[in-house]
Amino acid sequence: MGGRPRQLPPMPIVLASGSPRRRDLLTRAGLEFEVVVSPAEEVHDPSLPPACLCETNATLKAAAVARTHPHATVIGADTLVFIDADALGKPADLAEARAMLRRLSGRTHTVCTGVCVIRPGGDIRAFHELSEVVFRVLDEAAIDAYFHLVDPLDKAGAYGIQVHGERIVAEIRGNFDNVMGLPVARLLAVLDCARQT
């Protein structure tokens, strides 16, 4: 990606997320944007299907920022790791992070990212993308070594694929950017579509 900045759509774009990974993905896609961290409270409802939960949270985040930036196109996103129908968000501490990696060890889990785009005038487009991630078998030494290199506390499921991911991940089935936290190709398509309507 990279190259000349894209103008999709031709109004200001606001990313309603403080995630450095999402910021990096949008920058590499050539978009010019402002970052405004959303004040929205996330929903934690285990009865909701993964796609619904992620899209709901993405919409809440985008809507909260759109209210204060009515003339911008606002992008909200929410990424969760799902295993055994349970959602793994960001761990509260290292003990919880360690428990998450133990649970993911040697298994396949799903990463779901919900995205919401709100345009000036209130047009809302929400979607999600799913990827499967196969973990290596991790013993305590491997988990210790990974935590020595990576801070797991700001990452859903206590890991980040983009930094030393090869230490813990054996295979990705689906979109790599989605596992990082933002399915960029789908997002650009939605922005293109929104610009044409």
C-alpha cells in the first residue's frame, strides 16, 4: 500500500480508536485522518453472537465520536478473540493474560472485528470480518519469553499478531489486517461505496 494519500471520501475522516495498530493500518493504506478516542462504554454480553457484539461495540464507539464531529466520516472498530463461544478482550493483568494464552495454546480460535462507518447526515454502515488463528503449543517458558517481548495488556486475547506473532501463531486463515484489528480492504470498499452514494 502507501503512495499518494487517498481521498475517500472527500470530507474529514476520524478514527474513533486509540489503537496504534489501527492507526498504522490506515496510514499504510494512504488515508489522511484524525484520531479521536471514543468515550463509549463497550458492551460485554456473552449472549450476543460474536459478529453482533463486535458490530454493536464498533457502532457505539463511532456514534459517540460522530456526535462531536458531525461533519466528518467517523470509523469505529472493535476486535475480540473468540474461543469456545467465549469472548476474550484485553486482559486486566498479567495473570489473566497468561491464562488466556494457556487457553489458546495449541488450538484454533476466531478473531472478529466489527467496523462502523458513520457519514455526515447520519448514514451508518456496519460490517464485520472473521479470521481463524491457529496457535502453537505454548509452555510456560514460551509464554514468559513472549511477554518479555510484547505487552499483552492492550491486546484482545493477550497477543498481537504483528509483533513477534511467529512465536505463538502457527497459521492464519483469513485476513491478516483483520487479526491486527481492522480489515482495511473491506473498509476502503465501504468508504468508496459511501462516496458514490
